[in-house]
Amino acid sequence: MARGAFGRSDAEIDLLVRGMRSGIAVVGFGYIGTVIGAVLADRGWPVVGIDVRDSVVDDINSGRTNVPEPGLGELVANGVRAGRLRATADYGVIAENDFIIVTVGTPLGPDYEPIVDDIKAAARAVAQHLREGHLVILKSTVPPDTTEKIFLPILEETSGLRAGVDFGLAFCPERLAEGQAIREFLSIPIVIGAVDERSARACATLWRHALGLESIVVEDPRTAEMVKLADNLWIDLNIAMANELAKVCDRLGMDVLQVIGAANSMPKGSHNVNILSPSMGVGGYCLTKDPWFVNHLGETLGLDLQVPRTSRTVNDTMPGYTYGLLTQLLADQGKTIEDSKIAVLGIAFKNNTGDCRLTPTKYVVSLLEESGCQLCVHDPWVPEDEAHTVTSVPLSPDIESAVKDADALVVLAGHREFHQTPLVRLADLAADRCVFLDGRNSFDPAAARAAGFVYKGIGR
């Protein structure tokens, strides 16, 4: 009988997983890998993270992480303290674990094609230590056919083992939103596309006992790979629709959130209409990348797809649109941007995170820097070294020093900390007739106006 999880009977796998006698190796301890590893360790599993970056390994083994996800630092510290979580650069530890989860990145190339070099490198490194009974789960966001036509052949050729015969192989897309990744990892159904039925059953057993989640098993890995792209294409297009509605509502002088809130009460199919919220832009690693993956996929298939380019084009207009709103707001008060003090609150790409990867705030801040205005920037979530990727302006240490004598407050990330100082206090600190541009629609317009601000949201 094979060792490990793959190749055993369903009852044996169930007992093996329920007893957490198997270990889990997570290859790639970036954002998603760290979340997965820390959560599984918190639920009692022995987890080892494998990463080629010495700084990441050292941080984890010291009980720290630089991944800016709420609650993650505590999980990492607890997992390391309990002896269930550690990190290494040595792929040799794979031999000691029954489950291998691969979460390395797939960046975009110059023509928006996916670069799978890290996937290939991870496959070669994993394969050198692969043994019978292993279950390998790929979670990186990849184009359809990557698991079976790129990842699998490298595993088999390097190891001399056969997928679906000697070891199990499945693709389970990562579907987590930053800022809510821990909660979503514990609640969103797992999609499984495996190379054979035994791999799918072993994978489903793992997730059922590890996370308490039932799985959605699809026909094959390529179908599961397409699921992640479909999710993010839908989100990006939905936000693009909300952003264009916001532009129309701005011209008509109405509140887009009232329009969306009422529109979303209409039943359609098995769910209600579900229009998301507009904002000053879309950023982060997934939504700015995955629609281009789909567009490139269409090109390789001889299709001229409109939706991915449309959603990306619309959402990429929002930083410039936001800057235009600020220009008009100040002009209505008889002011110009170049002669004003502007206080930018929040530069992360998403509320209540410190992640500045591909943040749309960078484009608004760049326009402000070029304008020659007096610019102050405050973000309690973003470390100073990360802030340098967005702006050359040193971060203000607190909201009050940033806002003092400002002609405009520009909220580019709606962090919860910004709501802790009373609006009346901020208005007292700011200049007369200070405009308040809420790029995330995270404040109550009536409250901001009552405090003395000239308020404007996106579509409000």
C-alpha cells in the first residue's frame, strides 16, 4: 500500500486527515501562502512554509510576518509559538509531509501574457522530493491547462512518478479577498479540479477536515483554473459598471449608492441583482491582472473578447476621474490645486490593509505631486518602505498633522482609523471651506457637511 494520503482507501484517508497525523508543506510563503499556512496551523496542523527568500523564512521562524492582513500576525506568532508553524528554504522537507500546496505567483508579461516561470521552478523543486502517496495541490492563479500541460509533465519527468497513479494532483483556485482573507479561507467553498477521481476525493477530505468546508468538484483542473478567472472577471466588470453609473450620477446630481442599493433589491434568477460599489480605482494583484489573462487567452483562441478590455479600461480611468473631481471641487471654492494644501488619507489599494501592490492611489498621488501643491500623505496601515513605492512624500505620523490647514481632504483608502477622529475636529484643523473628496464612499455625506466640509463622493 502507498504511503501518504493518496492511494489509500477513503476510510483510511479520512482517519489520517481527521487525526492531523499528516503534515502540510506550503510552497511560496507570500500573501496567500502565509494566510493558508497560518490558518491551517491555527487549526492544529503541522505546517512548514517553503520560500526562497531568506527574509521571509527568518521572519516566520521569529513569529513575525510582513504580510499586511488583519489578524494574520497573531496567527503566525501563535503557530510558531505552539510549534506547528515554521519556514525553510529547503525543499527537502516535502518528503516529510503528505500534502503539498503550491501558491507561487504568476505575474503579467509585457504583452499581458501570464509568466509561469515560478510555476515551472516550483514544479521542478517539488518533483525532486516527490514520493508515492503525496497529494499535490496547485493554488496559483494560472491560465487553463497550466496544471496538466506545464505543471504535471515537469512533476512526472523529474520524479519518475505518475500523476493519478503514484501521487495525487489537483488544482484548487485561491479565491480570497485581501482584508478578509482569513475569514474567507474558512468560509468560501473550495473548488477542486483533479487529474483523477482519487485525487479529488483525497483533496475533498483534506478541506472537509482542515477547514470544515465541503468542496465543489469540477470535471478537471482546466475547469477549476477557469473558475478563478471567471470570478475576477465578473468582479472587475461589475465594478466598472458601478463606476460608470457613478459618473452618470455625478452629472445628474444624484447619489449612486441610493441607486445601487435600490437596484440590488430586484430578484433575478436565483439571486438578487448585485451591483458592487464604485470607488476611485481598482488595484491589487488579482483584479488588475486576471482580466488580462482572460483577454490573452481569447487571443490565443482566435477570439476578440470585449469584456476584459472594457472592464480594465473603465476602471483604469477612475484615478484620473477622481483628480478631475478634486480640481472642480476646489475651483467651486475659488481655489486651485497648485496653490492648495492637499491631505491624502490612505494609499493602500484596499480599505483596512497596508498592501500597495498595483494600487490605483499611486496615479492620483502622482498627479498631485506633479501639480506642485503642498502634499501631505497619511496611512496608518502602510510601512514607510512600502509607501515609497507610491509616493516620494514622507508619511505624516498622524491624521491631525496631515489635515492641519488643508484645503482638501482626499480619502483614497477608507481605513477604519480615519473614523476615530471626529469630523468636527478635522474640520476645525483644516482651512476654511475645506473640500472633502471621499474616493471610497466610506463617510456619511450629511455628517461631513454638518461638520463644515464641502463633501463629494464618487457618484455622490
